[in-house]
Amino acid sequence: MNKLIGFLFLFFTFFVQSQELNCTVKVNSEKIGSTNLNVFKTLETALNEFVNKTIWTTDDYKSSERINCSFTIVVDSYEADQFNASIQIQSSRPGYNSTYASPIFNFNDKNFNFKYIEFESLLYNPNSFDSNLIGVISFYCNLIVALDKDTFSKLGGSSSFEVAQNIASQGQSTSYKGWSQNDGNNSRFYLISDILSGTYSSFRDALYDYHFLGIDLMYKDPKAAKENILLALNDMNKVHNARPNAFLTRVFFDAKSDEIVSIFSGGPKMALEPVLDVLNRINPLNSTKWSSIKN
């Protein structure tokens, strides 16, 4: 009996530690008006359980290592069991030896239409595309894990990116928007295709250089950390050279622009000319922000 209890304890501990995400899912139904809102609360509860209780990898995550993230679903219209919505996805990771949370991903997907029947079970099956609701959420869960892994080791997220790519491939057999190359340059199709493309490999180099060599070094040597973050910006310049205004450039700066201003405006002084030059070259859309950077 004692051995059985011990085994169950170890199994339960492993199960808890293996869950990768610490996610908050919100369903915003304000646009719907006075319609019965119970289904939206049920959906929100179901998605919180689905995202946080599903095991997305074979890796062992301690409770303190779970990735902080959020999904905000804005329902534009709803009829019977059909939902027309958009979804905002955000994730962050802490700097080493710090309570600071560095944003990694901040993306708005406007093509999130799905079918949901109240109280239906949400189960993840990597070998089948059971619904667009499960497909889209699972795609972004794997993407969040992959991006996070890339910030800790070079190309560390490859296996999770490949799972996301498989979900995207399965989604192409459906009529739902976002999975096809015909659905615009900001689609899930191009997001995962560009990340895994050799043409834009410097995007993944930038994730590592920025976070592991930059953010994680801030507590010890902030000047060297800022120099390594400049190295990451030069990685992104390679993406720009491959294709000006590349989708991944916008993805990177949508998450990082405010943080970059804060980093280079504070701490030990360094020459700002190379920083401002590369920022204005590859991301002129945020030139007003860059002009506010002062030593």
C-alpha cells in the first residue's frame, strides 16, 4: 500500500510539473449586447481548463517554470453555436535572477471563427483537427512554448514549432480562414512558415541573443546586456535585409518596442547612434518611440 501511495504521489507530481502554461483566458462578449451570456462564461472556463491542464510537450516543467501568457477572445457576433471573433495572444518570460517579465509575443489574430456547443469537451489530439476552436488555441499554445524555448537555447523550440506547423497543415483542409496562404500575409500560415523558413532564421537568433544574452544578463552586467540586445537588433536587420517590412519584423517589435525604449533610455550609458540607426532602418513605423530614447 505504501509503495502504491508513493507511486501515485510521484505520478501526480510529474503531471503537475509537466504542465507548461500558466495562462489566463478571457472571453469578451461586450459587442453581443443583452444576449444570454452564460455560454461565454462556460466557454471561458472550458478554455482556461483546456489550456492550463493540457500537457503540450514531453518536457518536465516545474511549477515555477510555467510560461505566463494570456488569450483574450473578443466575440464580434454569435448565432446558435457559431462564433465570429478575434484573439489577442500575449506571453512573457522572467529575466534571470529578477522579477521582471520580458514580453515575447503580442499578436492579434482577427480570423478566429469557430463552432462551440456549451459544455462540450475540449480535448487536444495532435493527430487530428477536431475543431477550429481547439486547432487555433492549440496552435498558439505550441507557438508560445516554442518561442519561450528559443529564448533559452539556440533553436530550442524547434520541436514545438513543428507541432504548430502540423496543426496549421491540418487546418488547411478546412474552410476556416487563417490557415491558408490565401488568407493574407498576417495569417497563421505565414507566421509559422516564416519562423521555420531558413530565409528568416535570424529571427530565432534574435530571440536567443535578446533574452538569454541580454535580458538574463541585466542583473549582473547591464552594459554588456545592452550590447547583446543591440546584437539581437542586428539579427533582426538580417531579417529586414532578406525582406523589408517582413511579417516577423512586425511580430518582433509589436512585443518589444516599448521595452527597447526603456532599456536603452536607462542604465549605464552607451553610444546610441548604432542603436537608433538600426531601429529606424528596420522599424521606421515606431520612429516616434525611437526618438524618445535618451541616455
